[in-house]
Amino acid sequence: MKDVIIIGGGLGGLSLSIQLQRKGMSCVLLEQKTYPFHRVCGEYISYEAWPFLTSLGVDPDQYQLPKINKLRVSSNNGDVLEKTMPQGGRGISRYFLDNLLYEIALNDGVDVRTSCKVNAVYQEITGWEVHTTSGNIKGRTVVGAFGKRSSLDKFFERNYLKKNLSNSRLKNFVGVKYHLEGDFPDDVIELHNFSGGYCGISKVENDKICMCYLSRGQNLKKVRTLKEMESAYLSKNPFLRKYLEFDRAWDKPVSIAKIDFSSKNLIESNIPMIGDAAGLIAPLCGNGMSMSLQSSVMLADLLLDYLNDNLSWDELVEHYKSEWKQTFGKRLFIGRSIQKVFGEEYSTSIMINLLKRMPKVTDKLISSTHGEIF
């Protein structure tokens, strides 16, 4: 029996496994894909997370990662807001970072099982049993780190999957990511709106440019292909029109459908969730990568207390919910509130022009998407 079974090998799952394995706990991490691979993600991590990443063995200076400290936001008609970010961060691709953490986890002795899909999870008297395509695994504890959307969401009958008209503007997004090659500054992260969505652009390692956009699903329904959607919607923004002409590092983009930003339960079937499985922050607020890493830090200490018989499982669950909501609750609320405005042609332009006249409010909004060093 393993001490910890971690379902999902993204940033949260990988970093959690490394922390626990280094503390003497036996961890098995289950990932249905094979490293390295690309994910739909904005690929920016603020400085609050870098001391932790460095402690794991990821040194940003060693890999000459771009330093990002400026923000540029545009509306569909080209109105622009430009600000210096008080904290800033580094650009790094998920392809590169996830694979680095995977190699660190292996080196530390984590039992990482790739090409392994989880079909079911059952709680027993002495722990949990996880049913996978590679066989059944027993563990004293289980953590859900399976990302934005998974077949396990249906297995657990998660509430966010149920129809809720009041949150309809937070549901059914399509996410698409490219890596581009072209002339783009190292120190800027840009966010460009278009009708029904928005697109983030920033540099990552090896002089590549990450272009990641979200569009309402109805945009894609009105056309047949992503290329047609980009032509019909994204290219109306003059900034995006230019970037769509850049050379692309891949023949096909990475994409994911039915992304949902409505709130999720932090605990499902008595199992704690971390990263995007716990709550998906709107990319326009950035720092989803940092949040995944920080949630792993929160849970690691609590799991250690439980496994060392210093805490009951019910106490672990309550402590985790309290700390998570205190740390991320406001950030997620702000993200969902702005999400409802961005991607609307007129409201976005009005918001940008208002924020240009209120620099202190703009600074507070930017600061609210960043947290304290952990």
C-alpha cells in the first residue's frame, strides 16, 4: 500500500509528489499521457512561486527564462492599456517545466506511471483503491490533480457539470495554444480581446512565443474550423491580426473544449483536489500555474501530519478548505467577475478606458492576481 496516490501529473501533482517523497512518504503518480507533452496554458509564473520551484530544482537563471514585468491589454477595436507589473514573473512552457519536474520526481524515487488512465476511485476502511488501465492500486491517501476536465469529473458527479443558467457565461469555452516565432519583447505579457474571447501572448524559453486563447464555444459552432474562427473573430483585433501571421512552431495547435470556470468543490468524495481540479482561474488573471504549485504546498504539510498520525482525515479536510479559500477565494472571485466582462466588444473597451483613468485601481487589480511568496 502506497502512502499517497496522486491522480494527475501536472504542476500540482508533480510538485506534491516530490515534496512528499523527500519527506519519506511513498508516492505513486498516475498520468494518462507520456512526457513531454504540451498543455493548453498561459505559461507565465509570477515571482511568488520561484523560490519554491528553485527548491525543487528548477533554476530560472540556469535556463535563461524571460523576465516579464509589463502588461499590455487591448480591446477588440485596438484601445490599449499598458502598465508595469509591480511583481512580474518568468515565462516557461508547460512542455519544458512539466518534463523537468517529471525527471526530478523520478530521480527522487516517485513511482510515476505514465499512459495510465484512472477509471474509478473507491474509499475503503484502511484507505482508497484506485482502478486504472494498468491495474488497481491501494493507498492510505488519494489526491485529485487531474486538471481542467477529466472523465473522473463525471465519475464523481461533480456539481459544476450540472446546468446552471446563472453561470452560463462561465461555461463552454474552447482553449487553443500555439508556439510562435517572430519579433516579440521578452518583458511583456499581452492580453488581447476579441468578440467572445481573449488571447494571451508572452515569451517562454528558447525565444519561443506562447499564444493561448479562449473563445466561447458558440464562436466555433458558427464556423467549421479553428482557422476560420481565428479569421472571423481574432483577426478583428489589430494586434492579433499581426500575431496570426507569425510562423508557428507546430503544424497543429493544442486545444481543449468545454472549459468551465464556474466554482468547483474543493473536496470530492472525501478526496482533496489541487490545481485546476480544485478551481480554474480565468487566464486573464494569470497565475494559474502558481496557484497549482501553492496548493500542493498547502496540502503537502497536511498530508504529512495525517500520515504521521498528528491529524485526522476530517481535520485535514477542514484545514485544507479553510487555507485554500483564504488564499485563493478572492482571486477566483475577481477572476470570474472580470471573465464575464472580457470578450464583450463594448464592455471591454469601456473597462480599458476607465482603468486608464484610474491607475491606482488598475494596480490593485493586477496585485490581486499575485500572492505572497510561498
